[in-house]
Amino acid sequence: MSQPSVISRRVATTAAVSLALVAGLAACAGPQDNGGDGGGSDASAKPRKGGTLTVLNSTPQEDFDPGRLYTSGGGNVPSLVFRTLTTRNRENGEAGAEVVPDLATDLGTPSKDATVWTYTLKDGLKYEDGSAITSADIKYGIERSFAPELSGGAPYLRDWLIGGADYQGPYKDKKGLASIEVPDEKTIVFHLNKPEGEFPYLATQTQTTPVPKAKDTGTKYEEHPVSSGPYKVVSNENDGERLVLERNPHWSAKTDEERKAYPDKIDVRSGLDSAVINQRLSASQGVDAAAVTTDTNLGPAELAKVSGDKKLAARVGTGHFGYTNYIAFNPKVKPFDDPKVRQAIAYAVDRSSVVNAAGGSSLAEPATTYLPNQKSFGYKDYDHFPAGETGNAAKAKELLKEAGHPNGLKITLTHSNDKDFETSPEIATALQAALKKAGITVELKGLEHNDYADTIHSATKEPGFFLAHWGADWPSGGPFLAPIFDGRQIVKGGANFNTGFLDDPSVNKEIDAINKLTDLDAAAERWGALDQKIGEQALTVPLFHPVYKRLVGQDVKNVVISDWTGVLDVSQIAVK
């Protein structure tokens, strides 16, 4: 879903979060791929406080209200203003995929069946005006996110909290949600309608940001939300196109181990063309020397140019986000109702040509598993239909013959016309050429962005064979596998993401069993095993995982890129 500026399970609609997360969207600055200091000749100097960090983005930071944002880990720019019960670990690579406490003292205390979660707030938490942050403020912040006029945030709390499905927010129902209790100013208790061992991940969403009821201005709150983080909003122009942040004098590093908050000021400028952003970062003139981007990647041509310049190459950060590009099948449409046809296509795929079409091996890694190849997801290395690097046409023909198609097939591949190097014509053309070697004639059907999204997410209009992608709301197998393969999540009258219409009782049962686990490592192991089991049905053909390459200005230091977001963390950046 995304070069994630926002990490969302709708990353498919966000510029990869968003090439988003969703939204959203691991690690390096400088020649190493595991983090470190990016920047100019004095990059090895320790980062210091002071200066102004400029953020150059293509997509405006719209709806800068914690209730309306769809983020994971607290978001990137939003996380500078909004603190949450828990957050992502602000470290490079794999370590950055861990969830850690933020406003809370720990990751929460679950009941035996993980249907009740209790959190205690840290001492000394304050807003930008010096007033104390209380558990009632967090309860109110969550409740207002249910108001229809503040829609847009993640749906999990509505799905998980008892009574959440019918609640319309505090503007209409002043009694609030009984499933959120605040027995005192530092304690908040959540009552869920089913076991959810991954609640600590959900608690990273900006909906758990405290909002003082007396300062709530409804839909205008985004213009000056009350800060609980290291920076406060001093200006918000054109619905997030220009955001200026300055220090919150009442934020204390003693209560916040995650955010470094080095710059005195952060100037976010959006609505810029991606080519212009990369050109400005490359030149690093004036304020651009202390600039970064949180949503714009280097494309293949730009990367080739940068790679030939050692000084520029030393300013490229490399990131990995939990995200998979794949072929999807609708088994209700012939001939894809036959598993052997789906398997034949899986064998025929030439992943080398697909990776090249996606920008080359620097920007894409071949995938044979649906889950991303990261530990936090529970990744298990499997390949049920080994095609090698260039496809196994002979095996594909053999399966087609067994399926009653000795003379091959004629099928249609639906793709997007967006030039996103993911579901775009380049990828479709590469697949068309590979399948032709196996006797499969592929007609390409390109759709414009909105039509494409509406078609592939419609249970009634979904084509039989199309390109798709998915990104995680948090680094776990749960938000990756459940929306796509849980039969109870098939939606017939709205946006449907279970593209294979899989409704396997054993799969559904295992999803429920894993959701009860509060041991996240144990859960990851089970998600990986479930991925391997589902993969045998060839309802998807994984193609590649994207790699994010981003430039930073020459004066930027302390670049940290985690496997949670795949992009640099602005809360760690220094410019002096």
C-alpha cells in the first residue's frame, strides 16, 4: 500500500501508503543497509539539538486529527504531535518491528482469555498547555473517532470493542462507550467482544491519542490539535499541505524513550511533484540541505543516476515494509476454478522479468510466500510451485494438459493503468510474455485507478485473474492473512478483500486460535505455518516485495529506518 507515508491496510490506494503504508511504505542511511548517520562529510558527528528540518512530500498530511488518521505505530509526522498508548520501537531493521510502551507503562495486562486489556499511564504526562494527560482523555479521544464526521481511521476498535459497531461517538451519545472504563486518572480498561492477543499493536493507532474534551472543536480540531508529543502545531495551511511544528515546552524526554526530537522546528511542505522532490534533495541547496521525504521513492532512472555518484549514494536510505505484490485469482470464474490451472500459472511465472519490470533488484525482491520475508510476520521460507528465476513452462504445460487444456489457454489479466511499478502495465506485460511460453495467451485489460479499485474489491465484479497487493497495518501475520483469507470477512455488498473467497473452517478456526495468543513470538510462528498451509491452494501467486530507496539532504543525520514502516523515522532525525 505503499511508499508508506501512512501505513494502512489500504496501502494499495496510497502510493504504497501507500511506491499506502497504507499507507502505509528497513534500513539505512549511508552505505550500510542497517542504519546509521546519513548526510555530509561530518555525518559521523553526534546529532545535536537545534535547526529546522524540512519535509518534502507529494501527498498532503490531510485530516491531521488523531481520530481520522489511519496510521500504524503512531504514524510518521503525526507521531511528532500525537502520543499513543503504545508505539513502534524506533530502531533500525528488525528491532524496529517491535511494539513498545509510549504513554503507557507497559504493553498492557490481558485477562486470561485476552478479552480485557488494562493499561496504566506513566507519571508526568502533559499537554502543550501544561495540563495533565488523563486516562479519561484517552477514552474520549477513542470515542470521538467513532463520530461519522470524523471517519477515516482504522476500523479495528469499532470491530473489537463491545458495543463499538453501533456507537456513533460522543457528539450524539454523551454516555460514551461502556466497554472503555477509567477507574482512575491513570488507568484505562478495554472490554473486547473476542480474544485479541495483538491489542498492543492496535494501541499504536492514533485513535488512542489523548484529546482533552474541553479543547475538542470537532471537525476543526485538525487545525490545532492539542499536542501530547514533542512538537505542537503552529500552522496548518490548505488541509495539511503546509504544516509547521515547533517544540512543545511541556513534553519531557523522561516520559518518552522513543522520540529524540532534535530539531527546533519542522516544516512539512506537500503537494510537490516526486521528480522535483528528488531533484531538490539531490541538489541540497539552502533549506533543502536539511530536508527529507517521508513518501517519495527514487524511481529506476533516478536510482541509476544516484548509484553512479558516491556522495549521493551515501545519502540513500534503504527500507523494507511488510508488503506483497501478487497475482490474485477468483475461483468462481472459469478456468480459475480448477486448482491445476492456478498452479500452472504459478509455475509459468518468470519472477526475474517481473522484478525487472518493477524497477530491478534494487527496488524489488522476488516472493514465493504471501507473508513478507520478515521475522515479525512469522515468515516461513516455502515455494509450493517452484518456477525458478525464469519460470517452468514445461511443468505448466503438463498441468494444463491434466486440466483438459492440451492446446493451452486464452485468459484476461486485469491491471491498473497507474505507473506504480506494482499493478501497472509493465508488470502485466512481463507476465504476459512469461505465460506465452507455457501456451497461455494473455489479453491485458488496463483500468484507471478508481475503476480498478472498485472492480477488484467488488464481490460481484471481481475478475478471474488480476494484479493485487497488500500491506500490513502492523508487522504481524494477523492483519496480513485475516482480511484476505478469513471466510467471515467476505463482504458481498461493499469492499471485499478476500479475493479468493476462501471460507475454510480450519483456516477460520486457526485464525481465532492465534488471536487468543498474547505471546507475540508464538503467534508469529503460527501465522507463518498458516501462510504455508493456505499457499498450497494457489489462490494467489506472490510476485515480489518492494524495496524503498529514499534520498536525504546532505546535512541530515541519525537516519533510522525500521522494518515496521520501511521509511526514515522523522522523530529520530537531526540536522546539526
